[in-house]
Amino acid sequence: MDEATALLFSNDVLNERDGEISLSSEFESSLADHQATVAEGSGDELGALIREKISDETVVEPFVRLAEKDPRTVAELCALADFVDAAADEWLPVVPLLRLFRPDPVRTDGVPDRFVPVPGDHLPEFVDIYARLFVYVWLDDCEPCDALKARLESVFEEPRDVLPVAVYGPEYKETLRREYDVTAGPAMLFVRDGAVDTRLYGDNDEGVIETELEALWR
């Protein structure tokens, strides 16, 4: 069990029954309460709510923007802050993992293990919130994507100091082209401090991927 998952279990966010992992009933109840609050809030009110949970002012505005597209994200953030007895910089990277337990997940059949599937139009906010981000853009009926998926599962078999997310490219072609100049797939974006540091296309070997991941911290 990796540290992020252990954090969620140890703070009663997740539980396991008959081999199935799910949100705890207590967390689901808290999440529902926060969803009601977020749904009623204006931009300024949401900003104030987020500031109650995290002190990093640089991520408040991106979370407010994200709430306009995906209110549940801010509800998940608030509920997690209530449950986890740790500093925000420890639990904030875990917020995206809660997307894996939503009743209406985005398409996941081409997503590597340990990656969080996200809609492409959420990427601008993710890029602004998380200092180090790895974005995998995948297609279906794509042999290079199948090969690269296996390589990425190997590279990320052990947790890295970067958030790995996956986007189904055909559904977000215009967003990917306009925001990140991605015009084909599979593609990999290595993001540092709000900007794409490196962009790679096609099936690259593990050595190339490892080198670019390491470069994110130089």
C-alpha cells in the first residue's frame, strides 16, 4: 500500500469490505454536506471556504475556477481537510485520488495503474495547483498507447514525487491543442510550476521517461 492510500485508510476516508475498497460512510456523509455548501456558494464564498482549509493562497483561485466546472472537487477537498490529521501539504496531493471513487468516473479503459483519470478541461486548474504534474494523453485502438501504458505502469510502480494523470485525447482535442499544443497521441506532458517543461509523442522507452521525470526536480 502506498503512502497516499495508507493516509486515506488511516484517517477513515476509505474502508475495505469483501475485497472492495470504497469511501467510508462517515466520509460520504461529510462529503454530501460539503457538496450542499459548495453548490450554494458564490466565487468569493468558495474562496473563503477553501482558505479555511489550506493556507497556500496560490492554489485558492485555481480551486475556485475548478469548482465552476466540478463542484465536487472542492467538496472533496473540504471533507478531506476535516478527516485528515496532517498538514495541508501532506493531504492536498491526495485530493485527486478521490476521483477514483466517484459514481460517474471518466473513461478509464486506457488509463495506466496509479494514474488518475481527469477530464481534459480540468487540466488548466491541475497545472496551476500541482507544482509537478505528469499528463498522459491516450487514444483507443492505438498500439503505441497500449505499449506506452505498460511502460508507464512500470515507471510508476513505485510512487513518484509527481502527480500522474491521464486524459482521453479524442474527447478533448480542442482543449489539448489550444492549451498545450497537443495535436496527436499518445502524448506525455511533463509539467513544472505551471508550464509544460517537456512534451513527448509516441511510445518512448522507460529510460527517456525516467530522465524527463528527474529533470522536473532540477
